[in-house]
Amino acid sequence: TVLEIKNGTYRDRIIDCSLSAHKGEILGIGGLSHCGMHTLGKALYGAVKLDMGNVLVNRRRTEESGIRGATKFEAVRDEHFAMRCGIGYVAKDRDTESLNMVTTIRDNVAIAGLDIIKTKFGLIFSGRERTYVEKNIDALSTKYFSIDQPVSDLSGGNKQKVVFAKWIGCGSDILILDCPTRGVDIGVKQAMYQLLYKMKLDGKTIVMISEEMTELMGMCDRLLIMKDGRIKKEFTRGDGYDENEIIKYMI
């Protein structure tokens, strides 16, 4: 287990929720639009402070303890702490929560990777920053004419690729994705699904929150269904997904 929530409650949107996500797994969370799953995604990232319960991340402590592979569960306090623990978050509302629409592709990608870009003296050189940004957006086949163009100029699919580049570039091991293929065309969807599957094989952990049941059934190893703020049922790929049975727990 690398990320978990224990008895989490937030107002009437999350009620006594407990779940765990494992290394090398795609965990799906589905339900109707207002079932609480979008708030749960924010809580896992530390962007929503729970009224009760905790979100815990299994953090390597090699530097602190000197013991290779030693781990310790720590409470996710806020977004900054989550980033330091290797957690990335792609919001449902991309243009207002995942991107700064008034600035450039360069700024949107580089902001999460400053610790990688900077020198040991804390300086950030333009050429080094450019190399970092271009490497990560080109890896996702992003269509653009300059990293200094406003990100608002891009299509929906290319904006989403910039968001992914930001989190993948800084080495996130856990990605919380809220409706990751919302507003993108079928070709970009396919590319994103292939990317997520590759990340899973590389040992990354993906928490996929989606209102598209076919997406969840096609991608996820386990699927949790939420209704009225509660997790109602867990399904596993090994047992097979029955869409009619899943929908029964949603409505």
C-alpha cells in the first residue's frame, strides 16, 4: 500500500470512507457526478482538509533512517507535502485548477520541477529549464510551436498533455486523476490510456476518478463505487466486471 484514507469524513460529501491504493495498480473510483468522488480525489491530494480521519502516504525514509527501503506512513497535510511525497493531481476542471491559463507552456510545466531544474546553488538557467520542459512535453507528442506560447492557445487534448507532463516530469510516483480524458478527442484518449498502462507497468500508482464507466472498466484493476459520499462496493478485474451490477450500486 502506498496511499490510503482511513475513516475519512468531509461535510456531507465524504462519509466514513476508507480505501488503499497499491504500487503498480490502477485503482478506479466511479459513481454519479455528485456522489463525492471528486471531493475524495482532492482529499487524497491534501487539497481538502478532512473533518475526521486521515490520508496517509507510505514514504521512503532512506535518507532519514539510513536503512534502504525503510518506509513510514505519514499524514498528507497539504498539497505541498503531497508533492514532496511524489503525489500528483490532475483536476477535473483543467483550465481553472490544473493550469495557469494566463501564462506559458514553459511556466506550467516547469513550476512542479524547480527542484530538478535548479543548480545546487539554487539558480535556474533558462536553457536548462527549456531542455526540461521540451523533453517532457515532447515525450507526450504535444503539438505546439513554442514553449513560450500561452497555454490557452492549445487544444483541450494538448492542454491535458501539458498537465501530464508537469507531473510526470517531476517524478510523481502516485497520480490522482480526476476525469483525465474529459474534453479530449479519441486519439488523445487512446494515447493517454497507453501512457497510464505503461506507468502502471513501471510501478507507478494511478487513482482514476471518472464518470465514464467504460473507461473505468477498461483500465482499472480494482473499482470502487461511491454513492451519497460513501463507498458502496468494490469490484475487481479478477472477478470480472458486470456493468449492470456496477450501475446497481451507483443509483
